[in-house]
Amino acid sequence: WGQFEANVSLVLSQNPFYAESGGQVSDHGWVHGGDWVIEVRAVGKIDSGHTAVMGTVVEGVFPETPKAVVAEVDGALRAETERNHTATHLLHAALRERLGEHVQQAGSLVAPDRFRFDFSHRGPLSEAERSEIEFRVNEIILANANVLVSQRDYQDAIAEGAIGLFGEKYDDVVRVIEVLGVSKELCGGTHVRSTGQIGSFKILAETGVAAGIRRIEALSGKAAYEWSVARERLLS
């Protein structure tokens, strides 16, 4: 599955793990049995419509008929992923604010250590635009705006200004992520509870990936801080 081989796949009756979807990578973590432990490395949808957790046995021997287990999400990785996912929403809002409402999300990757955001725009950003966008995202982070999650009727959400992915098919009831006073998007991913939890934001690169499509690669949270420390040491 993906870039590693799993020797155990489980369908849990109650699943706390996020399955890879919408650009956000799946959770990692552990499933604990009585005397065995599986390290979960991927989570995904399978043909039956169920969600399977996949990984390797790192302790004990996996039984033929496992019963009660404890499923544990890696909280540190989940928190960094949440920071990056909410940061993509702030970046999207800042791009539309600075460049215009023609900017539309064209894809993304949200991982614990980094994220990238593809968007429609006619050409590369100037240094001034890039600096202003980065400053604006950090300004929203420092404002510590609340992040609200709600389930809404699709038509009502769109009428109220929620943004969805172009060409994406949505159910009649959708999940809306609203950063108060900043953005409102249809999204099924995991997010921080307020923007201050993101910590900081740094654009690493901005490039073209196709005609009329630009890509921003960026960091937030712990990774952004570690990048700044490494940069300072290099300059010293």
C-alpha cells in the first residue's frame, strides 16, 4: 500500500484514523491487542466501502481472530497535519485576497512535515506578492481566529459563500470549515481549533506546474520553526 509493504490489514468496528483523502495523508498510529502491537502506516478505503488500517506487527504475534483492541492515533503527527491543512485554507484566502477571486484551488498535498497548494493564476508571483501573502497568513495566525466545523446542506453552504473544489462531486450534506472572518470551504479533513495553533507559516517555493496552474510549497508549525533555525545557523 503506497510506499511500504503492510503485512496486516484490519477493519475496525470503531475507527479513529483519518483515511487518505482530499490531499490529506492518512494518520499513523498503533493498534494494541492483548500481547501484540501493530504499527499503522496507512489508512484507506477498500472495495467493500469500509476503511482499512494497514501496518506491520512490531510486538508479539498477531492472532487469527483478534477481539477487543485499542486503536491509538499518533497525536503529534495528527497535530502537525492539522496545522498544515488549516494553513492551506488561510493561504487560499490570502491568494484570493491579494491576486483576485479568479484564484481557485487546483490540488493539494497535506502531510505532517510540509504541504503544497496548487492554484489557478496566469503567471508567477512577484517578490512583493509572495511577501504580502506570507505576511497575511501569519497575520491571521497571530489573530488566533476560531475555526468552526459544521454539517450543512450543500446548496445552503454554497449560497452562504462556501468554496468547493471545481469539478468535485459533493453529497447533499457537506462538511464546512470556517475560519471566522477569513474563509469558508467545503472540506472533510482535520483542522486546528483556532489559527494560533498553527504557530507560523513559511513559503519555500512558488513554481508553475501546468498552463495557468501555479504551486506553492510551504511549511507551518514545528517544521517552519526548524527551517528558520537551520537557516539562521547557515547564515551564521
